[in-house]
Amino acid sequence: MATVKLELNPQVPSIPGFEDKTKIDVRYMVIAPFVSIHIYWNSELNEVIYEVEEPVLTEDDWKKLKKIESSMREIVNINFVGGEGSQEHLLDYIDKTARLLISELGFEIEESKYEKLFYYLYRNFVGLNEIEALMKDYFIEDIECNGVDQPIYIVHRVFRNIKTRVKFTSLEEIANFVEKLAQKTGRYISYASPILDGTLPDGSRVNATYTKDITSKGPTFTIRKFTKTPWTPIQLIGFKALNPAMLAYFWMVLQYKTNLMIVGGTASGKTTLLNAIAFFIPSENRVVSIEDTRELNLPRENWLPSVVRTGVATGGAGEIDMFKLLKSSFRQNPDYVIVGEVRGKEASVLFQGMASGHASISTLHADSIETVIRRLETPPISLSPMLLNSLDAVAVMTHAIVNGKETRRLREISEVVEVKSDGSAVTNTPFAWDPSTDTFHYRNESHVFKKIREKFGIDKGALEKEFENRTRLLSILFQKKVLSYDDVQKVINEYSKNPRVVLDRYGII
Ligand SMILES: Nc1ncnc2c1ncn2[C@@H]1O[C@H](COP(=O)(O)OP(=O)(O)OP(=O)(O)O)[C@@H](O)[C@H]1O
Ligand SMILES: [Mg+2]
């Protein structure tokens, strides 16, 4: 055990919304007891500023820290920094090594000061240097750095886009940092292959560029943070991203191998919704997933995740793209194939798989069912209208401003009724969000329900009753604050085995 205690997951505070930006003044801890975040209106700059408050060191301590660091670099195996390992173990190692070096260097450092230095050693060796505090801030969704001497911007859950006081001031510093990111993702970046797409050990997604030629201000990076455990469907009700009936719809249709697409703009919440509704894929189903970079985090055992391998590090040899992965995934006989993001020729493999009975859920950049169909029919994807009939439903996520606050909403669930041979489509929209009242409405009878009834010979009343029961159960779970990953999973699994017991327990029958 390290002698200095770092609390890396302090309690998440609740932050009120501010009508008046100039009144913003919030402070919360991210690495207790050393680092807090201060977000406030800066009247000189006329904007909201995000400031990281780290321990203050005197010039002399700063010099000592640099000396300890460089000695440490000489003895520490560099791979050690990259591996996730056990955090406890790493901290302990740093603690012991630092104390040893301090005595070898002949420094006299009192304990309270040592604790501060220890924080910086943690930050620079185990953590992500200047942005470590940002990585530990629960409220941050994205971290964006556009180059040398450019303030880093973040996307904050409550305050949205804000400027930070953090920046990289030299080319060398930022280049080193981008190398560190590459090392942590286990991928490779160099002048010859200057683009990095990868996943950090905590699940966050990284994109980075390395040279001056492709981005004018030097290396850049963007980090999309992910919560360690994905949000549960019940938590999405809490965010008002959708309502219990919409969730119950997913729960129903995923039980019957329905083909879904989740669409929306950038950062509209597609992956988050996909992760959450994956709770409803029956637990005995075999799921195979395919992604460019690892983002999915599915709540299940019977899951085979795969990630595209770029051939850059090997000079093109051994490259495995989505197309190849998808083809081989069908040989693994999955019940559900999940495709992170459909862009090109892999779409034809996906739709052929769907046509031959392998259900799928995928995401696509589009803003309505009409655009989805158009994009799939036109180059580069160019699917035949016939094949498009395998797609059952499209869920459209959207950014929305509600009462002056940025939010995400499931704008509609639309269904493909028929794609005709001339490419035109008949669609049906059972659920839609009304922006004027910020409420969700059940608009039309579901066409997918009808298909399920016919295919599986289920009586209309029985299917509707089942849908109603699940809707009620989800609302009650929300009211009773059954939100956590494990609790929600338990109820859903139990329901699939013995629905009456669960309905009875929650007073539904
Ligand atoms: N319903 C929601 N309410 C609040 N925040 C959300 C919601 N859904 C997603 N987010 C947050 O928004 C950010 C983007 O979400 P996500 O990665 O799911 O979007 P995406 O559409 O898949 O983005 P991309 O197009 O980049 O793949 C994440 O930080 C996530 O935590
Ligand atoms: Mg995504």
C-alpha cells in the first residue's frame, strides 16, 4: 500500500443548472484531496472558464520534482506506464521508488510536501499528465486539443462547451503526450502513420494526429470519455432520453430478433442507447460485435467482441477491416450481430446476414428513417431495395435544447413497412418526441409487433398485454430507483425466466 492515499473516484456532486451564465461558480473534487475543478464566469474574458486546481509547488519544489522524475525515468520500465495493472500496485511502486530516490538525491522533504510531489508523480507516470484531472472528471464527455498553445476545450455534461486553462505550450510536449496516448492504446503513431484511432484502458476513445502537415498547429487529439459501466436503460429514463414505453418496445422486439438501426448526428447518444438496450437481448443469445474502435460495453457473458485491425504498424499486412470481420462473424453463428458504425461496403454483408436470419443492431450517421434508406440505396453503399426490407426499425437520437439546456432525446422510432422496387419506402412511426412539450407520444400501432405476431403466432391481446406489463415494470423500476447495472440486469434476467414472480413482486399483477 502506498503511504499517500489518492481518492480517484470521489463522490459525484450534484450541479444545479444556471439560467444566468454570469452566476456560474462551482467547485468540486476530482482527485481527493489534491485536485479540484473550478468552473466560473470570468468577467474579464466574458466567458465561462474551467480551471484545474492542483497542489501549488514552490519553484524549489518544482525543481526537485523534475529531478526525481528524471531519475525515476531512468529506472522505471517504460511499459509499466502503459499497462493498466493494478492501480494499487503502481502507486505503491512509485511511492517506494520516490522515497528511495529522495534519500539518494539527498533531498529533505517534509511529509506534507512529499504528498503533493507524489500526486505529480502519479499524474505524470500513471496518469495522463496535464489532462489527468479532466479524465477523472465525471462531468466531462469530450476533451479536445487543437494544437500547441491552444487552450484545451471540453464538453461538460452541465455547461457544455467550455474553455479550460490547460494547454500544451511546446511542440515537443504535445508530441510526447500524443506518443503516450498511442502507447496507452497499444497502437502505433509515427511520422509515417500519423493518425491514431484507439481505446484507452478506461474505455475512452482517442483520435490523434501527429505531424504538422496534416494539422497546422501541430499534434492534436480528441478524447471521448466513456463511463466505466454503461448507463442502464432505467438511467436513460432518468435523463428523459426516452420513456418507459419506448424502452419496453425495444425489450419486446429484441426478444424476437428484430433488426434495428440507431441513427443520429455526431455525439447524439447512439452508442449510449445501443449499449443500454443491449440489456434486452436475451441472455442466452450469442452476440458478436464489430467496431472500428472499442466502445461497446455489453452487459452479458455470451459476447464475442471484435475490433478492426489496421495494417499500419505492419505495413499493410494483416489488416482486417469491417468487411472481413463481418463476413467471418456470420460463420460464428451469432443470434445478434452488432456493428459499431456502418459506413461502406460492409453494409451489404450486414444486410445479407439479416436476410439470412442473423439479427443485427447497428448505428449510422443519419437524421431520419428517410435519410437512412436513401443513404443505404445510394453509393458508396448501393443496396438493392429488396435487401432493405430486412431492416425493421430505426431509432433516431437527437441533440435538443430543452429549457435552455442541452439534452439528448430519442426523437422517434420509425419502422420500415415496405421498400418498393423503385426504392421508395412506406414507413410507420409508432413513437415520437414532441419538442414543444418535451414529452414522448405513442402515435401508431407498431408494424413490427404485427410482424412478430404473424411470424410467431402470438395473439394480439397477449402481445399488447406483455408490452403493457413491461412498460409498467420499467416505470416502477425507475420510480423505485432501481438504476444500477447489476440491479437492472438481475430484474431483466429474472423476468425472462419467470415473469409472473417479478410482476407480482412489483404489484403489477
Ligand atoms: N441520453 C443522454 N443524456 C445525457 N448524456 C448522454 C446521453 N446519451 C449520451 N450522452 C453522452 O453524450 C456523449 C456522446 O454519446 P455517444 O458516444 O453515445 O454518442 P454517439 O452518437 O455514439 O457519438 P459518435 O457519433 O461520436 O459515435 C457521451 O459522453 C455520453 O455520455
Ligand atoms: Mg458512437
